[in-house]
Amino acid sequence: MNRLFALTAVAIFLAFAPLQRAEAADAPQAWPFSVPAESTIPAGPLGEAIKLGQKVVTDTQNHAKAYVGNGLNCSSCHLNGGTVAGAAPFVGLWGVFPEYRSRSASVNALQTRINDCFERSMNGKALPEESPEMIGVLSYVWWLSQGVPTGMDSAGRGFKEILAPATPDKARGKSIYAQKCASCHAADGAGLNKPDGSYMFPPLWGSKAFNIGAGMARLNTAAAFVKANMPLAQGGTLSDQEAYDVAAFFTTQPRPDLAGKENDWLKGGKPKDARY
């Protein structure tokens, strides 16, 4: 009887195994997006490091000023402290590094990726790897990533890619910018300041903006970010074409250069929308 039961079980497994494999192949590979409650930040030194990292991300100008060369905070792109899906969130990042990146033609640790942002998006300089600021940001990313399995992307990582229905038009983009963007980012792209001089809305070009080596200086990246998130609190209201048009306008405006940019993509893989 036991032998008959075992044979029957094997037969059922073999019958359904192809279906199970097919379903697994079709299943989404991203882990559900979930931001932990702040009440889960532990007490003690680890909790203090997490809180410092959160401050570095959301108020970079005050908590990592020595490493910033423009008017942005990390959360200018990583919205709401890196907790918004489709806006380069930090949720789940802890378990996907080390990661090969064609731009540097090397396997990058998470510290390297963070410093990419400081040197490019922040137009500044690298955080020392043992500095309180770096340890804080790493701790913050670790805390945000709890529950996401190692090696699995969290849903909403990066930006959702879109395609331009037609060739992006900078002239149309300039008009869209004037209608939809200038009230926050200013007609000259210089951003909008608070009374204390800090930015309420960040600059998009000029000396206080991200440099030419930043991901946001690329057309496809900028268009995807705009489509999902801009105008602020009205993400998704622009068409794909409008997002591409306005991105084509502001990404080609003057901005700081990047020393050493000739060393990017030395082993190939340069994207078509790279500015250099």
C-alpha cells in the first residue's frame, strides 16, 4: 500500500512538474515593494546609524555638506528618502550588490554605487568608506531592505522604462517645461529656494545641478523619472512623448562637466543616450 501510494505521488508530481516550471517562469521576479515602519528602527548604535543615514539622504546639504558640490539632496532623485517605487528607491538594494556595471566595467560594491551618486548627481566627492556618513547610508539601505531576499530585486527598483512614440523634440519640451515645470524649478532651471537659502525644488541645470555624468543627465533615465513622478504629486499625467520631449529639453541644458568621464564604458556597453 505504501509502495502504491509512493508511485502515485511520483506520477502526480511528474504530471504537474512542467506546469509548475512554466508558472514559475511566468511569475514576476521582483519582490513586493514594502517600506518598514520607522518604529522598527532598533535602539542603540545601529539605530543611530540608520537615523543618520536617513538624514544624509533627505538633508544631504546639512548632514554631508563637505561631500556635495551642488544644491541637491539625495532625495531630489530618490524621492521621499528612497521609499518611492519607480523613483530609484533604496528598498531591496542591500541584497543586489555586488553588481557588475558596464559604465565602470567592474563589479561594484554598494559603497561604490553610493559614491557614484555623490561624485555625479551631487557633483561632489566620494564619502570615505569608513565615515559616519557612509556607514549611516549603508545602515539606512540595510534597514529599508529588510525582508527582501538576497539577490532579488524589489518591485519598483530604479525607474520604469518607457519608449518615445516619436523622436523627442526639444522645442516641444521647452513649451512643456514652461507650462508644467517652471513653477517649481524656475524658468532658468535654477530651482526654487526656501527663505533660508536651501532648495524647496532642486535645480535641473546650471552650476548647482547634477553634472553631465549623472544618470539623470541621460535622456532615457530622465524621461522615465519625469513620466512616473513629475509634476510632483501628478506622476503619470504626462504622456510618454511629453516626458521624452521635456527630458530632451532639460538634459541638454548647460551643467557641470565630469572629470575623468573618458574612462566610462571602456569595455563597451555605452548607452545611446549618454551625453558624451
